[in-house]
Amino acid sequence: MRASEPKHIPSVSVIIPARNADATLPTTLDSVLSQDDCGLIEVIVADGSDTMATVDMLWRRYPSVRAVSNPEQITPAGLNHALRVAAGDIIVRCDAHAVLPQGYIKRAVATLCRTGAANVGGLQRPVGTTVFERAVAMAATSFLGTGGARYRMGGAEGPTDTVYLGAWPREKLEAIGGFNTALTASEDYELNYRLRQRGETVWFDPELEVVYRPRGNLGALFQQYFTCGYQKVAVLKIHPSSLRVRQLAAPLLVLGLAISDVLILADTVWSSALPSIYFLTIILGGLITGLRHLDFAGFLVPLVLATIHLGWGMGFLFSIFKKKSQLK
């Protein structure tokens, strides 16, 4: 990683929200604590676990890491709890499933100084260890799985709408009130939208590539994307103009498949058109993805894609219909 280095190396606070993450958190912390030549770093874990296992692990293995309680057990609240006690000039977010490459923090700080951006982040690179996780990783970095989001697929360095993780000058993060605790997901997208509305720049740097371990089973993956779709409606309620066309694809797909089911009952010739086209598309997409990666886990990619699309779309629609029913 190369970027113009600031003359003054500011202090850095790394904030990590965690819940029941004692299995993955050590790898994350090792990657953070081994960052080379990037000045003073403090690491703060906001723990919202159901047990004391994570805190006990921190006491035993990482005495230099500070733990703060996150009683709300949601990510934005944990990030805000960590932010309040952080002392660094620069705030760097890391997640409990992420692994920072060597030089990540140094590069992030240098890019902040070089660009004057309010937030700098990069590319999420999912890496699986099991067959299912590898299939999720392949799906999550394909156009069919991401809709072309730059922080998942990569692209040129420059201004963007959102990034993975993030690094902020402390005063700019505090000036907008930190993260929105009314959300349980999409808090990063919402925060970046508020920054951009204030005239600030969110900067994508593809050199900031972070390894991320995907969900390990179908149920967890569905729940992840259902929550994301559900919370997207909450974001749109706050910021209607933040809507992107790609975000409507999954809800429209779910509605289309539901209408196809009704048409099947009516025995119309068009009843199977959308399901046939959709499933043929994801099957072919899965085969192509598997061949491109030379990985037999590609045979699971169609199932993963369907889970991502249906989970996100159902969460989105469920949130809309639930809110409408509550207004009656």
C-alpha cells in the first residue's frame, strides 16, 4: 500500500462492535494489533455479548484492549459507546469478522490526509473456509449478488456513496452525531449519506482491501440479508432520496414471484415465465462463477444467490407492509 504520508502521524482509535464473537475476534485483534508503523493505536471493543466469554477472553489474551459495554446489543450503539471513550484523532472502524491487512491503518490515515475526505474506506473481500462460505464469497462478489456495489466488486479510486468499514477524522464523525441507533443494520450507509448531504466526501480506496468471513449456513445468511432489507426501509424513511435503483431489484423480484404463483392458479401461459428466467439466470451465473474461480463450491452459488435476493427482498417488503399495518 502506497499513499502520500502525512507530516504529522495522528493518534488512532480502532473501534470494534462485537456480540458473541469470541471465536472470530482473536483473529481480528491480531490483525489490528500487528499493524506496522502507524503511530499510536488504541483498540476498543464494544461488547454486547450474551455471556462474559468475550470479556474474559480479552482480559486473558489482550490486556491492552479496552472493553466497553454495549447493553443495547446493536452495532450502531456499540460504535457510539466506543467512540465516546476513544482518544484518537482518527477513528477507524473494524468488525469482529474482519481481518485488516498489514499497512491498512497507515494507508487509511494517509488517504484521509491526501484527499481531505470525511470518510475513507475500501473493498470487502469475503473469504470462506468451508464449501458454503466459499459459495457465499463468490456470490457476494458477483454482479448478481451485489448489483455492482463498488465496495464489493472494486473499481477506481474516488468519491462514492458508501464504503466498507471506514476511517474518519474524529471531529467530522462527532459533528454529525455518530451512528444512528434507530437502525440495526445499514448504519454505515446512512451515516455516509448524512456526510455527503453536508457536502463532505466519502472516498473509496481499492487498496484498502479487507478480508471478511461470510455467514456459515443458509439460515444465518438469510437472516443477515432479511435484516438488511428490513432496515433499508428505515433508512429510506429518514432519507428518501438515498434510494438507488439496484435496491429495488430484490423486492420487485419477490413481488414478481408471488404474482407468478397467483397466475399459476389461474393456469395462464405466462405463469412460469419469471420463475423460469430467474432460476435459469442464477443457475448459469453460478456455473460461470464457479468456473471463473475454479472452485466446485460454485454449484451452491445459485442457492446462495436466491437466499440473498429473497432474504433482502422479503425483509424490505415485510418492513413496508408492517409499517403500513401499524398506521391503520
